[in-house]
Amino acid sequence: MNKETLTATIPHSALGDRLDIAIVPLFSEYSRSRIQQWIKDGNVKVDGEVWTKPKQTVLGGEQVELIVEIVSDLNAVAQDIPLDIVYEDEAIIVINKPVGLVVHPGAGNPDGTILNALLFHDSSLRDVPRAGIVHRLDKDTSGLMVVAKTIPAQTNLVDQLQRHDVERIYDAVVVGQMAVGGTVDQPIGRSPKDRTKMAIRSFGGKEAVSHYRVLERFREYTRIRVKLETGRTHQIRVHMASLGYPLVGDQVYGKRFRTPKKMMEEFVDFLRNFKRQALHAGALSFTHPVTGRKVKFKADMPDDMFELIDVLREDIETYESSMLGDDGFDYDYGVEVAWVTDEDIPDK
């Protein structure tokens, strides 16, 4: 744990303000929630006396001492794990996370994570909480993440996330044929039946909003794009499942898959063996914490999702071809097929 004592003078214009509100502008590199916790922990002195209540009122002109405590990930091992770095400067790193890589160590994953890889990439990240990680992706979700290289940058990005100013857009494939796009505005919290899962919770859940639109329809499947307004754990997976359209391959909220009639066996096998949620964080934009400029990043879907989409497209072509009779009539849809040859095309 790294400790540092910072000092400042509360301005007279803060007369009557709460302690936490009064000192946040004085130590703007730290978030209000972090400062509130430090006050409660006894890390703030006002005119030499320890204040432990964020709501205490100030008069203005007091001398403040703030003991900054940063818990370093000293126990995390730096590991030489390849990172797909999309962009890096003195304040941020944007990475394209592959499928199967956990973001942060936890139960069952003590190492071999994005955090371990980041510590190897830049040892100074030990001085930033969680090695600069400000948001996460599930183990089997691929795509873009931003990491802060300094505490001020981390505080800025966390604030943007809390204000819903970070734009995150995902590509996904769901089970079922969606008619139109829409918005899911349903709170999410821990499932009362299974604490390892999340669920729609009318009471006790946190606000969760997902906007989605249809990109492409297949037989019994749909390719969609989802824009997050909030970023709750498993949000897209839970919201799509609540609509009756779980993500392809989702082993927690979906599990089932549909076999369209007359689908080729090799396509059926591919779908049956697609064992991770078909979800990719393909676009990320936010305000750069140092320059103040809007930055945008994009990352192509991984090969397995491209292959999934190709299989579903080819299935449509194969099925429609099988429905054509010898007389050129589509018996499934009742539409006469007009065959076009080179001879049918008039000269220019």
C-alpha cells in the first residue's frame, strides 16, 4: 500500500458545504466516492483534527490534510501474456481482448489474466488500483477495453462511465428471429435463486438500459448490434435472454439452440459446438482524460463470429436452393423464380 499526504486550504466560498463536497475540487484527481471512503477511514484531518463524517460542515479557510492510500496489486504476478494493443499513450491503453482471457484475478482465476499481462507490459501500473482497469468484459466476450495508466486518468474515465458518457457498441448473434430493434430498460441484480447469475430485478436491481437494432436475419437466428447506456454485469446477456432471444452459445443464460428444418448436419454441428456467447465489443468511444478530445476505436469481430455468420448465411442459400422444384418454382414460399442467363441480358 502506497501512502502520500496531500495538503490544501478550503476556500472561504465553501462556507456551509459538506466536507466531502468542499475538498473534492481540491483533490480533483480522485473521485468523490474514493475521498468519502478515506474520510470514513480517518484519513482526513481538518485543522489538525481527524474528521470521519463526510457530511460535517466546513466554515471555509480550514487547512486540510488528506492521507492518500493506494492499494497496489503487489501480490499479482507480472506475466508475459500477449496483449492486442489498439492504442497507447501516456494516459491510456486500449486493448482488444480475446475470447477466453479473464480480465481480473478472482476465484478460480488467480493469474493468467489481463491484469497480469498489464503488469508485465508496464510495471508502473502497480501504482494504479486494479492496474488501471476501469471496466470489464466477460471471459468469453471479446473486444475493446480501455485501461488508465495514471490515477487521474482512471478517475476521469470512471466518472465518464458513471455519467454514461462512454459509448460501447457490441455485435451479437441471438437465437430466434427478431422482427425489429428496440430498447430494454430493466434493472439488473443478483439472481435470488442463483447468486452466480444476474437477473431482472424489479426490486433491488440497478438501472440497466440496452438499445439494440437488427442487422441481419437468418433462419431462426438474428445478428444484432447493441449500444449500452449502462454497464451492468452480464447486461446484454440478461436483457436479450429476458426478451426470449438469448445469445448464441451462452452457457449460462441460453444453453439451447435451434435447428432450422433441413439444416445441413455440418452446420448443426457447428452451432452445437459454439460454446461461448456470440458477443463482441466492437466499438468504444470516450473523451480522452488528458486532451479532452473525443476518441473512437473499432475492432473487427474474431474469426469464430465471422464463421458463425457465414454458416448462417450459407444455410439460407442451401435451404432456398433445396426448396426449388424441377420447374423452377419455390414450393416453400410460393414464388416463381426467374432464371437469368447471359442471353437474357439485352445489349447496351
